[in-house]
Amino acid sequence: MNIAATIIQIILGISVVTLIFLQSPGDSESRSNILSTTSFQKRGWEKVTFVTTIVVSFIFIFSSLIQAML
């Protein structure tokens, strides 16, 4: 059981790192302008990657807690 939890932890860790690197940095110059009235929304694959990163991160944290209890 402990080996399976460790393997799951490694796979989730690699997945989180990969998803973070896949997220595009965006147009940092226009987003740093405080006076800009344009609102930015994530659309398409950018939104899917963002939501997937959050979900995998929560699963990673949950599996870390479970592994700590074993």
C-alpha cells in the first residue's frame, strides 16, 4: 500500500509541474497596467489547463495527507 501511495504521489507531482509549465505567461505588459479597463478571461485550452492544475493540485495535497497517515 505504501509503495502504491508513493507511486501515485510521484505521478501527481510530475503532473502538477507539467501543468504549471504548460500555462502560458500571457501578455504581461498589458496586464500590469493598473489603469487598463480591459478585463481578461481565460478561454479555451488556457481555462482547461488552469482548472486541471487546480484539481490535480488538490488531489496531490489530499494524497499527501493520506500518505502521511499511513
